[in-house]
Amino acid sequence: MIRNVVVVGLVSAMLAAMSGSWFASASEGSAGVYAVELPIATSGGEVRLRFDVAAGSLEEAEQAARTAAARLAPDAEVWPPSSASAAWQSWLWQWAPGEIPVPVAYNPVDAPPGVGPAAVIAGLQAWSSVATSSFRFRYAGITDHTASILQSGPDGENVVSWASLPCEVGCVLGITSKGAAREVDMLLNSNPDAVQQMGTEATLDWRTVILHELGHMAGLEHSCPAPFGPCTAAEATAVMYWAYTGTLRKLAPDDIAGLAALYPLAGPPLPSASPPPGATPALTPFPELTVIVERGWNLLVLPAGPIPPVAAALPCIEALYEYRDEAWTAWIRTVTAGLQGFAEIVEGRAYWAWSRGSCAHIFP
């Protein structure tokens, strides 16, 4: 069993947009995002916590990680960090075939403005769309449980949740946990001081953070040994690269190869996630329809049928607009049924949607 402390760094201006512990600072003593792994002993057994920490040095990052661990699990014993990471190494254990698809639930309490279930669903869908791998996530919806790296201990549910963690000396951005129990949880820092800790005005893109962390939840280590290198160009562009290099919302070939190595196909290949040239792009290679809505205007393909069930599943949508008979017509949430411009969604047709926030849903 290998214990890791992995230094990761800020190669672009900051964690300005990217699902674990993959960043390294540009240089020792400068502001950057470091990755620290701390094994802790709890009443439920050993648990590994992987921290992403915005700090001025590795020492500050380790101090911030230990402070956060003490706050989250005050009765736990924190062991000394160790030293190795390896490409294509599974992080402690892999999910068994009978556990796939792995359900992941989301608790939005205390989430920063604009960060909704869409960020989690987008990451789950990305890792579930690797046609050369048998691995799949399943979105389990909203939960009132919190990540079990808190004092509550394993609860049998894989959860992404938020908590405010201190930012006085270094600032923990996210933590992923893994222990003997067949459960993995992710805790993200809702403290608004997290961005200011980076010494930059760039906006933190939580979708990118969550995408990398979900790779760890799937069982992947970093795409390149860190900080020992050298790393190939393919490894350096991966979501699971040990150093942050900018906004990444799609898996790179290195990520796809790593997931396929851990979870190879047992039968014929699944439908390709990339349609052939000239084909109409599919939203997903699976029977489900994943709809992700961001704040503002969205161009969406929605499930056919009456609007009310769709509107109930996507509560952030305020209005839908359709161009019909050389004129725009609308469905508006606050308007009574008899006054709506239309009440049915046509299969395959795209609609403009105005949203007051972010929300998402996977339609069967």
C-alpha cells in the first residue's frame, strides 16, 4: 500500500476552471495549488484524504491540510505523509463489476453561487462516456447526506458536498476520501476566501475541479509520476495530470486510456462517444438524455412530450422559446396553461431556454 504526498502546481494563472490532488506550484514559495495526501486512522479504519490546497509553499499546504483534517475529524489520528505516485496506478482499490455503475449523489447546501448539480452531472457524464471502458457513474440525485470524511463516518452513499474550511494559512479547495469501506466522497470548500488565496482575480471553475476529483473517485491516480517526471506531452494535457494547466472540461486521450486500463471492456465495444463526420452529435451514447442548464440562455434538446414534467425536473428554467410559423412563441413558468404559446416538446427540436440558475437532470 503506497502512501502519497504529491506536489502539484499552478502552470497557468490559477485553478481558473478545472474533478483530487493534482496541482503543483509554479515555483517553491510562490502562490500555487498543491496536492497533499494524508492517511488518517478513524474508528472505522484507515481513510486516505487527498487535499487540493492553495498555498505559498508545500509546507503551508501540508499545514492547511492537517488543520482541515483536524476540524473535519477531530478524533482521528493523522499519519505522516509519504512520498510516491505512479502512472496508471489504481488509488487504493478499484470498483468491482457488480458495483458499476457507481452512484454519486450531490448535496448543494452552501455551494457557491452558480455551482449546481450541472457541474457534477457533467463530470459524471464525461467519465461515463469512455467507449473503451466498462466503467460508468450514475447520478443519484440530490441528498441531504454530507461527505463522510466528516465526523459522521461512512454512510454507504458516495456524496459530493460542501463545507466552509479555514483559509488563514493556505486554503483547502477540495478533498476526496477513500478508505476500506466501499465508499468515496468529495468535499469542496465553500469559503469565499478560497479564490483570493490564490493572489489572482481569476474565477475558480468548479466544473474543472469536480471533473478531476471524479477521476480519483473512479480509481485513477495521476497521469504522470509527480514530482519525479519526466512527463510526456500526452500526460501533461490530461485531466488527471499532476499539475494544473488550465481549464479542462473534456477527457484527454491519456485519461481515456487510463480508465480503459483499469476497467477494460469484457464484450464488444460500446457505442462511440464521438460521432462519425457528418453525423448528428448525440448528447450521450446511452439511452438516457442528460440535460445540463446553466444560468442565462441555453439552447437545449429536451425529451418529447408535455412540458410540465420536464419543467418540474428542471426547476431553474423560467421560459422556453420556439420559432414556429415564422414567429417566436413561448412557454413561461408563471403563465397559466391556457395562455401558454405551446405546451408540448417536439422530439429532436432545439429550444431556447432562459434560466435563473443552474440545474440538471438525466431523463430515462
